[in-house]
Amino acid sequence: KQEVTQIPAALSVPEGENLVLNCSFTDSAIYNLQWFRQDPGKGLTSLLLIQSSQREQTSGRLNASLDKSSGRSTLYIAASQPGDSATYLCAVRPRNTDKLIFGTGTRLQVFP
Amino acid sequence: GAVVSQHPSWVICKSGTSVKIECRSLDFQATTMFWYRQFPKQSLMLMATSNEGSKATYEQGVEKDKFLINHASLTLSTLTVTSAHPEDSSFYICSARVGSSGEKLFFGSGTQLSVL
């Protein structure tokens, strides 16, 4: 059974710092992995999607890497801003399924 | 990008009543809709998958008679929580897949249900 874990559970940093959020999964038979952002009481916004054959994806200040064999992904946020404050979720899509298995999330607080 | 409209955004109801949550894909056809539940400080848990015109597939432990899902058209899916109880209080969120083989999912804004 696929399990997705994210560490740290919460993170509070001053503005301007570079951050690394970690995601690990137990079964490497995945189709893709996605990182999402969730604001309190709101829906999810897809940030980056990495196919199983890819190593990383970049969008602006965000960079996500994927090491499928070791079951790990990291989300790197450069020069963090208060507007980055949110919960970040990673989710894997196992092979041969439409489902997403979500991690427990990292609650990020960036203070001015 | 594709937009999924979900409402109501929040609802408070008495125990024993039924609540309907709607999700509409505004500018695309959602052949598949996923319904998730999220308890406070926990992650999203998939409840069921619905394909337009067919019965929903429920995850283990989710009561299909309690959580009725209807996906009668390519742009509308509904989740009805029947005879709601306080333990059903949760954040419910839908997501739609674009096309039959699309990889990206677009999420509704969620519905916070509080059952008194």
C-alpha cells in the first residue's frame, strides 16, 4: 500500500530564506508526482507535476526534484515571501490508476 | 486554466439532515470527478471516483449509501451527505480530470461542512 509522508510538518522562516520541503513515498511504481499548494479553507492549486521519467521541474522560484528509486521528492522554494505561506502537499499517482495519494502536508509560515 | 466551481463553500446543518455539494467544470468537460475528504490537520483522503454516466467507485470504508454521488453530465457532479452526523463534519473537495487521459487535476475550492 502506497504511503506518502512529508517532513517537516510545519515550518516557520523569515522572508528571503531558501526552503526545502521533503516528500517520501513507499512504492516507487508511480506514474507521476505533483506538488500542490493549499490556502486555509480553500482548494488546491497545482504547482508542479513531475512524470516518473523526469528528474525535476521548475516554475519561477519553485523547483521540484524526483528520485523515484529512493522514493523521494523535494520542493525547493527560493527567496521565500510572506505570500508563500500556505500548506504544501505532495501527491503521487500510482501506476495504472487515476487516484492520487496525498501526503500529510507541510504548513509553511513566512514572516516579514 | 480550467476552473472547477464548487458550492456551497460552507454549510451548517442539523444532525439527520442531508446536504448536497455541487461541483461544476466551467470551461471543460470533466469525464472523471474525484471526491475527497479532509479532516483538520490531516491530508486529503479519496472517497470516491465518478465517471460521467456510470456509478461511482467508492474507496474502502466509505459508505456508498451515505455519500451519494451523481455524475449525470460532463460538467456537473454532486455529493449528497445523507442523514449527516457530527462525525461527518469535514472539508469536502472535488477535483476534475481534463479529458479521458489528462494528467492534471483541477480542484474545487472546497466545502466546509459542520453538523450540529
